[in-house]
Amino acid sequence: MVVTHSLEELLALPKGDEVVRRWFASLDVRERATINFTWSFWRRKAQRPPADWTTGWLAQAGRGFGKTRIEAEQAREWAENYPGCRIALVSRTGADVRKTLVEGESGILAVCPPWNAPTWSPGNREVRWPNGSIATTYTAEKPATMRGPQHHFAVLDELAAWRYPDAFDQLMFGLRLD
């Protein structure tokens, strides 16, 4: 049986609903691959950004909530929707930003679909998408590294654990691209 509902209608259904299961089973391989990488379908209500956010939002939650996934998906959304944009990825340490936000199981490399996969250049600290968008990694341990570079967007991971308040200030000074 083929279920005929629009994606918008299906997104509004509870994820465990039988209609969704039947609909998913009716998809071909290509459609399944697409829906597997459609974050708006899989995220929980609590993982949605506030409807009125313009300059930023805070996901304050415990372990296992999906904060890293939210950050990675937000970076992916910006990269895909604003070709050529510059994104700053900042975490407490260089290892945190690399092992969690970029390479982690819910990091950027894991959430991007194969047909639009970015390349990761650890030596340059850059994640590059095919459309020219670039995400550069920074550590909050070295605020001076954020002096000068300009970005359109920024993902701040574990902000409360940043040791130097100046790291936030330096990042904000660089968020000056349209």
C-alpha cells in the first residue's frame, strides 16, 4: 500500500505512527537516502530553534540531548543555504572541536549527505562544502586565533566551559560579514 501524504503532513505526525512507517517503507532507495538526511524530519520538538531567533539561541540540556547534532545540522544548513558563507566552529579545545563537532558520530561529517559531503582539512582547520562554504575551527583556549578572520555565522560549543572570556569577544568582533 502506498501512502500518499505530503512531507509537511508527515512531519507533523508522531514519529512512531504506523502511517509514517508505511510511508517510509514505500520510498525507493533514493527517497530513503534523502529523508535519512532531512534533519527537520528526525529532530525532536525540543531540538528545533526558536521561531523568532535572529542573532542566536542557546541549547542548554544534559548529556544525550543532541546538542552536538543541533550544532552540526545548523552549520550544515548555513553552508547549504548560503553558498560561499564563512562559519566559525569554536569549542573549548582544539580536540573538542575536531573530535566532536567535525569528526564525531553526530558531527558535521556524519550529518552531511554523500551527494553534498564536505571535505575536512585538519591541517588548515577547515571544512569545505562543494558550493564554496567554509567552516573554520577554533579553540577557545587561544582567543588570539580569532583576531582578524571574518565570518557570517558561528557555532559555539560548550560555551560555559570556555576558560577565557576574551575568546567570545574576539569571535564576536569577527562576526561582521553580511
